[in-house]
Amino acid sequence: MPRRLTIDLGALERRYHELSRKIHPDRFASSAVAVRDASLRATATLTRSYRTLRDPVARGLYWLELNGEKLAENNKRVPPELAELVFEVQEQLAEMHEAGADSAAARELAAQVVARRVELQTRMDETLAELDRNFAKWDRPADEKMLTLELKTILSNIAYLRTLIRDVDRALENSKAA
């Protein structure tokens, strides 16, 4: 496969299956231990590689790594464009938790959090589309430094959105269980 961020997922899957058939441990069951071990390691590496390339976020993170970059150590700084949203969601979740389970206020808060979940998913979908657009720019790079900064920003936003969505899902699940 060419070393690019935009990938034909069908071609990736075909190539993965083709290589899997060639190196699968079953083909080497009667071979020497070293050959069987090499087959197991190669299969594990191929599977890890396929999963990384198939997932656009993992692919973006890997691309940064290949180019000597990291997203950020511990990535604990809320992206400015998401700061208000992060704090609003955290506040809503805290209010929902404090309201308890069986009250009109709790049900109203839960409905607001469900609406917020939809908003977060929409924002995530938009950010993933932005990631795809960034990937396409790498095929004809003009300013790699600017593209790298943009890629880091997008990946950071995705990480925060994933965390928010996870937190909302957990809070909604806990409110149903209570």
C-alpha cells in the first residue's frame, strides 16, 4: 500500500486478507518452532497494522509518530474551541447526578443530556469529516508544518469528544440503572 493518509479501505482489506493467507500459522503447523513463532509474530503485526490503518484516528496518530511528532504528552489541555462545551457537559452531568433518579427534575435533566449526546455525536461526525479533509491535503502537501498542526488539533478534538461522549453514555446508563 502506498504511504498515504487517504486509504482505499476495500484495497486495504483485500491486501490484509491476501497477506493473512500467506503467513497464517496454520500454514506452518508442521514447520520448525522458529518458523511457527515467526508466523505468529507476523500475523499479530499484520493484524495490528490493519486495525491501525482501518481506523482514521489511529492512522492519524500513527502518521504523527512516523513523522517524529506526538499529539501531546498526556493531552490534558482542553482545546480552546471545545472548552465551553466540555464545561457545559460536565456541569450538566454533575446536575443530573445530584438530582438523583426518581424526580421530574431528574427526568428533565436526563432528557437534556440525551439531547446533548446527539449534539456531541454531530460534532464528532463533523470532526471526523474534517480529519478526512486533512488527510486528503497530505496527498498534495504544501505546508507540512501547518498540516501537522491541523492534524494534531483535529485529533485532540476527537479525543476530547470521545471522552465527553463516553462520560455522557455512562451517566445516562447509570441514571437508567438507578
